[in-house]
Amino acid sequence: MTTSFVRDSLLYADALASERLPASFHARLAAERFLVDHEVTTKPGNEWEFRDELANRAMLFASMMPNIKGPEAGRPIELMDWQKLVFANIFGFVERRTTTLRFRQGAVFVPKGNGKTTVSAPLALHMTFGEGEGGAEGYAAAVTRDQARILFDTAKHMVSRSAEMKREWGVGALTNSIFQEETASNFVPISSDAKALDGLNVQCAVCDEIWLAPHQRGLRCAYHRDGETAPAVPPLYFDGHRQHLGHRQAALGLRAAGSAAKSGR
Ligand SMILES: Nc1ncnc2c1ncn2[C@@H]1O[C@H](COP(=O)(O)OP(=O)(O)OP(=O)(O)O)[C@@H](O)[C@H]1O
Ligand SMILES: [Mg+2]
């Protein structure tokens, strides 16, 4: 049965694709692609499948996290439709009969003040600590360390204000690191101005405001890692990017790219 989070994502994608909601060209294409991919994966011979429960689990996790800023501070995050669509894309598609995520890179283009950093934090926490990967390394990346700290501190506040994170996930927060003892995994802020991502075993890197990065260097590191040193679970780069496009719902532009090795798309 399709869960309500996934159903909301499908309805939203349908509204964008059919132009019932105003949307940018790229947002419409992203929505169309999501719908087509979702439909195609229902065919038994397809190498990918869409697993409602995996997408749902990640969205439930995000919904347990508290808002940190603004009038909703302290209340649980109520995911907006565009945020659900991002989660459904990233966490729903897997290699058939496995839990290996299909998409290794996601780029999100949303205007200022629309919840990029807020939603990136639970996404990164879930990828770093929610998959039982031993020694997982998660990074909050940005051009400068100060910028990276905005995302890291958001995640840190979420962890320290969430009793479940400590009790059920065994995740704790220190000044410069969020960690899970049981799996020896951690999440730290890092800047991309000092070749910082080279040579790291990246499980997940969230690059906020990547548009400021010269030559999008962090992203290039991700591609280089797709070679012989690729980790068992691939890294995922999720970029917040400001675009002053006006209408809130018109401004979603989601692009999720399969790795070159796995998918020619
Ligand atoms: N799903 C949500 N439900 C309610 N409030 C939200 C949600 N997502 C974000 N917010 C609130 O919206 C405000 C802006 O969020 P955030 O800082 O994450 O936006 P942003 O896109 O990263 O902004 P900027 O472009 O300035 O970096 C914050 O007060 C945040 O708590
Ligand atoms: Mg932000």
C-alpha cells in the first residue's frame, strides 16, 4: 500500500507535471521523470524498484526532528511537498532486491528561506546513522567552514533536542561532531576550500550553497570516488542552491542523477 508520504510526493509530482501548479521548466521535468521512473519500476524485469517503506522510513525520521528556527521552532518538522519529493526520489529508488540506493547525487535548487538547510540536516543524519553502515562518514560541506557550520549546527541542535536520537539511535552531539558509538559513525562540518573532501571515505556529503563553490569542487571529488575506492554504500551529494525565482512552488528544481556506472541517464 502506498504510504501517505509517498502518495503526497506522487500527487505533488503529478500537479507539477500536469501544470496544475506553476513550475519552472526543470521542476516540471524533474516531476515527470519521477513519475515515469516510479511507473517503470513496477515492471518486474526492471533493474530498479521503488520501495515505499524505505522512502517512508526516511520521511518519518525527518518528521521526528524538531524545527530549529522561526515560528515553528521546537515543533516537529512537517515536511513540505517539495521536501517529500526530494526524500522520495533519493530514498525510494533502489537496485531491485537490495537496499542499495539508485541515486548517488541529488541537486536541489530552491529559493532563499524555503527550507533547504532544515531538510538537509535530517537527510544527512539519516544517511549517516540510519543505514547501519559501520564507520560511516557524513560531512556537512560548504565553501567555508563557517557556512558548513550552519548546516552542522542545525543537525546538532536537532540531535540534542531529540530524545529518540539518544535513546533509540544512540546518537549524541559534541561541539564539532555528531557520533554513533555503536557503528563508529560520525558527521562533521568540513569546508571545501582546502581539498577537504579528497581521500575521505564519504558515505554522505551535504554541500549547502554549492553555487558559491569554485568549479563545484566538492562535486568533482564525488565523481572521482566512483572508481576503485568507492565505498560499499555510495556517497550522496545534496546541494542547496539559491535561486530567486519568485513563486514558492514554481521554484523547485530537482535533479537526481544516477552514477555513470549504474545508470546511463
Ligand atoms: N517543513 C517545514 N515546516 C515548517 N517550517 C519549515 C520547514 N522547513 C523549513 N522551515 C522553516 O523555514 C525557515 C527557513 O528554513 P531554512 O533556513 O532551512 O531555509 P533555506 O532555504 O536554507 O534558507 P537560505 O536560503 O537562507 O539558506 C526556518 O525558519 C525553518 O525552520
Ligand atoms: Mg540555508
